[in-house]
Amino acid sequence: MVAFLLVLVVVLALLGAVHRYVWQRLVRDVTTPGSVPRRVGTAALVALPLLSLAALVSGRAGAPFALQQAVAWPGFLWLALLLYVTLALAVGEAVRPLLRAWLARRAAAAAPAEPVHAAAPTEPVRASAPVAVPAEAPAAAGRPVPHGPTPAPAAAPATDPSQEPTPTLTPAPEPASAEPTPSDLSRRLFVSRVVAGSAAAVAVGTVGYGTYGVLRGPKLKRVTVPLAKVPRAAHGYRIAVVSDIHLGPILGRAHTQRIVDTINSAQPDLIAVVGDLVDGTVENLGTAAEPLARLRARHGSFFVTGNHEYFSGADAWVDHVRELGLRPLRNERVEIAAGFDLAGVDDVAGESEGRGPDFVRALGDRDRARASVLLAHQPIVVHDAVRHGVDLQLSGHTHGGQLWPGGFLAELANPTVAGLERYGDTQLYVSRGAGAWGPPVRVGAPSDITIVELASKQA
């Protein structure tokens, strides 16, 4: 309990720091104090994380389903937007100084050169010697020239040294101020708005495209798996693997119908629903799951629980999918007429209810000369599958990471995040899933339904 509280405190502190950083870059740096845009942006960055918290806890808290639906869309989408706007702003931190420096050089190159003026003389001008006047000067127009001796010019007044003009001193230039100039402030505001606008546009575009991919529905993917023990009669046998449908406040009946139509179009021999069908109770989502009754396959449809079923009432959902025509495999095995065993185990999350995976019960007494295919929601049980001689394990759970770079985190907790890998004599195939948990968004991990085609080495 103490460890959980410590983790919760760290997560909340981290989210608070990220939201403050986003507010500084998207709101404070690009708006003026007291302006309407700043008030609106601040209010949004307070309301959106509260909606995200409500979206995360409303289902577990038993809130009315209408309220869950109301907060799910904005709350979960904000989590995806927060991720990508934060990543984009982090990249913008490297671009910001480069853009400011480029604008400063451009402004300096465009500025006109200042004219250079000669300095005024600072030495006083002293009186020179009297200049002799010629005896006769040309007569002015209309005036007679007087005759006689020319009077001597008046003597220049004596110069008083104390009355000499004071030299003019040029004031020293003032030191440059540390305060940014208006042009600096203008460049900073321009750069902040360019970086913030670009980050917001990248985040909205990424999340928008990822949401379209989920709402469009999963695409078919085909994988061929050679198995040494599969008889010639089972060569080319097709199993439709679908996991992580995640019906809930966002993905509903229309999502289920798209999945059913996609599976039926492939005409598989067998259908395997490997957990995390729902995020909610049968009461709220029973009608959303009803299209599963129209699944068609020659050897039927099978279901195993995922961890989210244990958050939503696993026993009630097992009963409901049985009513829809799917056969639950709860630590049990069935022989398929094509010549292999199909087994299924409960998810490890069921251990809290005493219904975890039981490999001995599901596989302990089988004929190991026959090929075996195991349905198990989480890939982490593959080591148990190896010990019990399973030839092929079909799993989901990881979503392929769902939101890049989530795949790197998923690799820390799962032996395989997506695709086909071999562990000893056991092959493990992990589907990326047909839906999405939390944000209805996938980036770098498109949803899929996989047609696994068994190949016999005897063929």
C-alpha cells in the first residue's frame, strides 16, 4: 500500500510539472497578462486534467454510464494530446535559440548604416595680428573716394586669457542596458508563438490521424505459422485472432459490428477472441457486444478472459459471451477436428479472485503427439506454455504500444510486443489488438485482426 501511494504521488507530481510546462509554453509565453486568451488558456489547462482524471476513475467508481461517456472523449483525448504536444515542445526547445539567432542576424543585416560625422575642433581660436588695409580701395558704386591720409585702423582689443572659450567635451557613450530592447522582446514573442503553434499543430494532427485509424476499424493481417505436429489435413487452417476490442464509453456497438464484418469477410475456420473485450459491465455494454452473435466460422468462436474482464465482472461477461454463441475456455481444452488441440487459460489478473491460469488443468493430460494451440491474453505466460509443450500461443494485451513511444515501455513488461517469435519449441504470436484503451488513438501501432494460417510440414 505504501509503495502504491509513493508511485501515485510521483505520477501526480510528474503530471503537475508537465502541465505547468505546457501552460508556460502554450499560454504564458504567447499571451499578455490579463488578456482573454491567457484566461481561456489557463482555464483549459485546469479543466482538461480534471476531465482526464474523471475519465480514468469514473468507471471504477461506478458513475452513471452517461457521465462516463460525457467525460471519456475530452478526458482521454487530452491525455494523448498532452503526450504529443509535450514531445513537440521539447523538440522546440532546441529550435527556439536557433530561430532567435537567425532573426537577430536578419534584423542586423537589414538595419541602415549610421553616417560618420567629423569631430568639431576643441582648441579655442586665438586673435591673429592686425591685417593692413590698402591705402586705396575701389570706389563703391555712386560714392566718391575721399582724398587725404587714410586713418589708421582701430586697435584690436586685448585678449583676456580668462575669457577664452571653454573647450567643448564630447560626452562618453552610456553603457548598454541589460534590459531587452523592444526588438528583442518582439523576436522572443514571435519565436514563442511559432514554436507553440507548430507544437500544437503537430499534436492535433498526430492525435487526429490516430483517432481516425481506431474509428475506421482494424485491418486484416495474415501470418503463416509452420507447425511440425500439424497433420496434412490441417495445412492452411485459418484462425482469426482478435484481441483487445475494449468496448466502453467510447467504442460501442458500431465498433463491434466493424470487427464482426471484417472477420466474417475472411471466412476463417476458427475465431479466437483473446481477452480484453470490454471496459464496463454487462448492464452498460451488453448491447454493444451483441453483434458478436453474428460471427461465423466452421469450427466456432472461442473466448478467454483478459485483465480488463476482471475489472468489469468476469463471470458475468463469460456468461454473456456464451449466450452470444462464443465458447469460453476457462483453463480447459477442446480437440479440433482438423487435428490439433485448442486450449485456453484465464488471465493472470484472475488470481486475485482465485481464477488465474491453470496450465495443468488445461494441458496436463493431453497427448503431446498432437499439435496444441493455446489462447492466453498476456504474452508473459509463454514460459509456462513452453514447459507444457505448447506449439503455438496466441495472445494480445500489449496493443503494440498503442501510442509511440509506448512500445519501448511495453518491451520492458512483455517478452514480445507484437508479431511472431519463438521461445524454445513454442511459437508466440501477439496481436496489436482491434481497439484501444483510454485514448481512442493509435500512433505507430495500427489496430489489426490477424488471420493465422497453420502450415503443416507434412504437406
